[in-house]
Amino acid sequence: MNITIIGGGAVGSSTAYHLAKRPDFKGQITVIERDPTYRIASSSLSASSIRQQFSTPVCIAMSQYGWDFLREMPEAGLKQRAYLFLATDAGADILRENQAIQRDNGADISLLDLGALRARFPWMNTDDIALGAVGQSGEGWFDGPGLLAELRRRARALGVTYVAQDATGFVQKGARITAVKLADGSEVPSDIVVNAGGPWAARIAAWAGIDLPVRARKRMIYVVGCRAALQDCPLVIDPSGIFFRPEGAFFLSGRSPSAYEADPDEPPLEVEEAMFHDQVWPALANRVPAFEALRLQSSWAGYYEYNTFDQNGIIGAHPACANLIFANGFSGHGIQHSPATGRGLAELILDGAFTTLDMSVLGFGRVIDNKPLVERNIV
């Protein structure tokens, strides 16, 4: 069996590794990655955090496997630190509903009322806050490039071939793909093709005539310094849409546009300092008075592979092309779900079904049937 994976980021390399380590796999795995430096890859530019505070059970379960996987990989540098979602009166009921789903699915998430928030985080302004949800275990952050490098190393040690080329199209016989075309004019014979193209996955799907609702959306990370010590600081998701977390002696911060703001497809990866000064810094200073005196140290921009349909991953085949497998549209949680995605795709390809964690609800069928599985907790 010849398996070709287009995209060698965390999802593609995890898929290659989980396939190659299966004792029953017989064949060749080829990963096509156009940029082996991963300079603009989402895996390299992510804030690299993991949480169980999702609103869909399958995402919670994927994070639980991801946590166990990262914990057994020293190269990933996993640090257990809490996520803290804050809600005003308007969002408190949603936070309660999400926490009930999380607890029902084995996630160790607690609700904190205003008194508990003020006692635990005295450095935080909670005047407009009604409720918080905090992870007691199984959440934190890690070294994203370290995870990617180790997945690649393990995959290559098991015989996976990485090709530094740009894929340009498919060779098809009827509805099946028989090869992947490369920019140098060569072809890679393929029995199964995995689309792990991240923000550019829709272009790959279009080669087979399939409309994949995934777009490249720019997100920016700002690295700031603050002289004040914020004891026991978690990764905080503010009702304003900004987030921040400690990173060594500094803090990482950013925000996602609201539903009412422009969020264009694949804009240039240029950092907008105006967003920091006009929107991020004021929100940070409102939530943490000590941040009024912060300093912007550095920044970067990267792409989310944003699923415009329901902000959840699309995993599995499309009926129009049964040997093209999708692993796309994770909308910011792709790197933390890359271990579970890789394991699931290995099962789907070799066993014909998900055998460990049923991820069939993330299949392409829900897009075709217009039945979104909306993930509320997108950061």
C-alpha cells in the first residue's frame, strides 16, 4: 500500500508516525512537505497549548489522548498549567453548559464564582465577571516545534520518506486518485492520499473537485513584558476575546476577530501593531491592572486553518473520492489534536473504522448534509 500525505506539519507527521508504527502496516508512506524549514507552518507559529475545555465531547476526548501522548514525549516540554475561561453575566449560562459537558466526559473542570476568582487571582480585575471555569488537570502548554521535530524524527526512523516538493495536483482514474503530481513533473503513486495541508487544504481538495470549507485566517501573537508577578497565572480567555498566558519571563497574548469584524482569507503574514495598541493592550490592562505598564517585546503572525462551517476538524473521506482522506479545519486546535488525529486516521486507513476513539461525527458527511457540529470554545 502506498500512502501519500500532503503536508508534513503536526497533523501530517502524526498520521505518518501512527501509521508506520503499526505492526500490520505493509507499504510505503511518503510525506510531501514543500517547506522543510516550516517557516510559515501553523505548527511552528502556534501558541502550542492544550485544553479539555471544549464544548463537543469528541474534542474533549481528543485532548485527553493528546495530553497522555505529550506527557510521554519529553521533547515536547509539556507544562501542566490551567486554562481559565471568564464569563460576564451574558455568558455565564454557556460556561455552565460547557462545564457540564466537560465533566460528563471526564474533564476535571471546576466553576469559580466571583469570590473564588478574587481569592485565587487577586491580581485580576473581576468587576465585570460573573463566573470562571478553570482546568484542575490535563491542561497546559508545550513546545510546538519540539513536538513536530520529534514526530518527524520518529516517523523517519520507522521508514517514512519526506519529500521537499510542492504538490501540484492529482492523477485520477475515474473517482480514484492514482498519483500525486509534484512541481518537478514527477508523480508519487498513491493508493491512499491524506490531505493534511493545513491552511491551504482547500486547494488540495479542489484538485479532486471537492469544496472544502477551510480557509487561511491570520492570527497574531504578541510577546509582552510585565514587571509584576502574577501568581499562579493560567492561560486566561477573556470575554473580550483576548487571551494571555505566561511564557518564561514574559507573556503571550492575542485575540481572534469577533463575528462582526473582517477576517479575510489568507492575508499577508504581517503583524498589525495597531491591533495590539488599539484592542489587545486596553483589554489586557482592563483585566490585569499591572498590564498598564507592560512592554511589547516581539510578535509574530501565523495562519489558522479555519473551518468556516462549524470551527471543528473535518476527518475522513468524501464520497466523491473515497481514497482521499481529510484531516483539516481544526480552527486553532490542530496541534493539540494532532496525536489523536494521527491515531484515528491510522485506524481508519488500516482497519476501515475508528477503533479507539470514534471520530465519525467529524466526518465530511455533516458538511454535505448541512448539519454543523459547532465548537463554542474557539480561542
